[in-house]
Amino acid sequence: MSDKKKGIRKGLTNYGDDGFSLYLRKSFIKAMGYSDDALSRPLIGITNTYSGYNACHANVPDIIDAVKRGVMLAGGLPIDFPTISLHESFAFPTSMFLRNLMSIDTEEMIRAQPMDAVVLVGGCDKTVPALLMGAASAGVPAIVAVTGPMMTGTHHGERIGACTDCRRFWAKYRGGEIDADEVEELTNQLVPTVGTCGVMGTASTMALMTEAMGMMLPGGAAIPATFADRPRHAELTGTRAVAMAAEELTPNKIMTEAAFRNALRVLLAIGGSTNGIIHAAAMAGRLGIDIDLDAFDALGRDVPVLVDLKPSGQFYMEDLHRAGGLAPVLRELKDLLELDALTVTGRTLGEEIDALPASYPQNVVRPFDDPLYPGGGMAVLRGNLAPDGAVIKQAAADPALLVHEGRAVVFTSLADMAERMDDPNLDVTENDVLVLQNAGPIGAPGMPEAGYIPIPKKLAERGVKDMVRISDARMSGTAFGTIILHVAPEAAIGGPLGLVRNGDTIRLDVPNRVLELNVDESELAERRADWTAPPPHRGAERGYLNLFLDAVTQAPEGCDFEFLRKRR
Ligand code: FES
């Protein structure tokens, strides 16, 4: 290989003598049995996000095997390397706190080690955005292979799957409809196979957005983790990575403004997770692209929800796969998409849509003129309570609450909410508006998925299923309800959400995109003057928490670290 910047010669360790560095590198890697022929090939890195804590990634070893096969069939040399693995329910305080750390790990390991292209193997919610953020910053040709969704299980004859049903049954338990023994029984069935959550949660959303953005080979997003199609797609991904290395098809050529708009249109059409907006903003920021919330809202007015999956609809990801995966969605949206956007195949999105297999009858993806939900699946709200915006997934809300005025019942922190929510003496009615403060990127910290504020126990026991709930937190894509999230700026940095007091009146008007606190400006000015920041988090004087609090941006900028965003 003559080009010093390719293959094993790439990014030589700095000893001040390149010849010595290469000689040393070759000596060490040959200890693993590689021949000179193997080491002369294009090197394809593969992120190994396997972890014994991460059931969503349990099939990563199989995917890596298949990717390696594909790379070798195309004449490359595959080498996998570890990166951080994040599972939603095994990350304290919350996986979002660690997403940026994973992206830094990914970026620096891609840059530090020789590779001509990289296959990004991810799946669980934060992993795909973290991998793409890192790869976008590293600037090496990159392609995504996801682990794929889990299958559904059954409970007492009813089909169930993580994690919309996890929440539904937990709400039943809180309402006294099922007992603790049945909850235990459910833990055997809610996650019956490996793979990512089987509904339109954040993992499914990010997989479909990634395919729509052009960073995954067509047809890959919805294949279940346990299907033979999954490693077959991974094998093709490995093969394509070798060609991408030769073509120097770097992420900035694919992840363009048009590609992000296409991904956001798909986010709306699939009834995807609100987390998709935050991750899109973070990924785009790595390439110097801003995701404008009002522009997103405007896109939403043209894009109906087409995919009939939980939590907005009735089906599961395995049904979407059988219905054709993303293909029928792209076909229905074709007139709205920017078809010139380039994809990892080297062809445009328009060319890929033209090459899709023939359609067939199915009932999971609705026709554009007969949608599941006619308005945008999500709306961006503004007003004196959210000057920099807030988000609601209106498709998963109670339509009767989309225009609502109610009395605020305020919880000042997650701990306060946990302590008082089930107090029988809590002064709350079903017409009130539950407000959670200090649960944003800095306040919590890490902006946990606590925006799905539980219905107070005494109301749940009376059968109340939904109320207007507002916070600066996020919500799992698997959750549902009239829930306003991502309020910016957040309460902990002095945002107006932190000025709300018990008994204030809050006005929500989703059709007109309004979120207002009915308190006059002079009173708010007094409260602002009296406001004090919450006490510092324990351990904040050092380490990653210190870095996080110092550098994290607000939700509209994707909660990325300011120093990781591309400088203009
Ligand atoms: Fe991993 Fe839901 S917990 S995708």
C-alpha cells in the first residue's frame, strides 16, 4: 500500500520516527496471527458495543461476525474494537447523561486507531446517536448496522412488548387493577427476546431516522434482532463499508441539511419518539447544522402519522418489518422528501426509493390520504413558559386535553415528586396541570426520562388515565399521554418553568402552539428576582459530572457538549 494515510499506516503513533512506528505496530498486530497480505488490505473498524448489561445488544457478536464476513468478501480486513455500551435501565443516573461520553469515546477511538471506514454497531436508545455523533466528528467513512427490535411476548393470552406495555401494566398496578405477583410474572414476558424495544420507542425511531438519513443500507432498520435477515443485512453492510473506504464517502457528504430534514419528516410520519428531535439536533450540530424547532413544527403540519405502532397505534416493530419496514413509509412520503440526498450506497434517496421492491397489501403503514393521525405527530409549543420551545407528542395525547387550562400542581425536583406524588393528602384534581421542575439537562442532571409524570395514586385509583403534565425532562418514546417536554430554558438555569407556583393557572393550546403561564409580568419579575439556583449536585466538583454541567447545552441544541459542536 503506497498511500501512507491508508490502512495499517494510518494515524501512526507518534514516536518521532514513522518507520519505527509502523515496524512496531506491525510487530504487535502480527502477534494476533495476521499475515502481511491481510495487513495490506483496507482496514474496516467495527464498534463493539456488546455488554453483559445490555440485552438490547446481546446479538452484537453475531452482527460483528456477519459484518466481518462481508468485509472479507470484499477484500478488506475487519477489526472490531470496544466502545461504551449504554442500556436504558442500566445507566445511572440516566443514559442521556452518558450519551456524550460515548460519542467522545467513539470519535477518539475512530481517530486514534487505523481504519479506512467504520461500521457502527448500535441499537439501544442512546447508542446510535452517540455513534453517529462521534463518527460525524471523526470524519471517517461510516455506516450503521443496528441490532434490531425484539419480538413480542404474551401475557394471559394478550400480546405484549417492551416498553409501552411495561408502562401500561405499571399504571394498572398503581391503579390497583393488578397485584405485585402479576407484576413479577410480567417481567418474564415483557422482554421475551434480545433486541431493542419492540414498539416505536427511541431505538426504533433512531434506526428508522438513520435509514432515512442515508446512513444505513436500505431495509435495515426494522429487521428483528432474531431474524436471519439481520446478519444478512450486516454482511452487506460490511461489504459496502469496503467500497465506501475507497470512495471516501464521509458522513458530511451524507448527513446534510436535506438528509436531516428527510429524517425529521420520517420521525413525524412514524409517530416517533420526541427524543429523535434532541438526537437529530446533537448529530446535526457536529456538522455545523442547526435544527430549527419552528421549521420542524412547520414540517409537521404537512406530515401525518402513517405508522400504526404503539404507543400512538396498535402494532409492534416485527409487524412493521413484515409490512416492508421503512419502504412503504418512504413511498408514501416521496413527494415531500428531498430526493437528491446521498446515501451510504453512493446513490440518492430518490434512486433508492425507485429501486424499492414492489409494494404489497399491508395494514401497518397507512396511505398518506388515510393517516393514523392527520396533524403532525409532534408540535413545538412556545409562550412565556417556554421561550426557547417545548415539545408535545400530540399523536399520543388525549385529544380532549390538547386545549386545556388548569391549576398548577408543582413538584420542585424528582425527589419531591417521588415523596409527595402518592400522598393521599396531595391537593390535586384531574383537571390540574402537573409541573415538574429541575429535571432538565443540568437540573436532574442528564435530562432523564421523567417527563412521563405518573398520575397521582389517588386519581389513578379513580381511573384517571391522563392529565396535562409539563417538565424540562424527556420522555421515553414508548410512553404516552398529554405530556409537554423539553421546556427550554430549563428551570435549573433560571428558566420560567422554575417560577411556576402551586395554584398558578397554565394554558395549553396545541393547535395554536401556545404554552402560557397566566401570571402577569410584574409578578414574574418579582419571582425572578427572588429565584435561587438549586443546590449543587453531589460530586459536581470533579470528574465527568463537572465536565457535563459545565458544557451541556439545552434541549434545542441537542444537549450536546458545547465544545463538541462544530465551530463555524
Ligand atoms: Fe434498549 Fe428500549 S431499553 S431499546
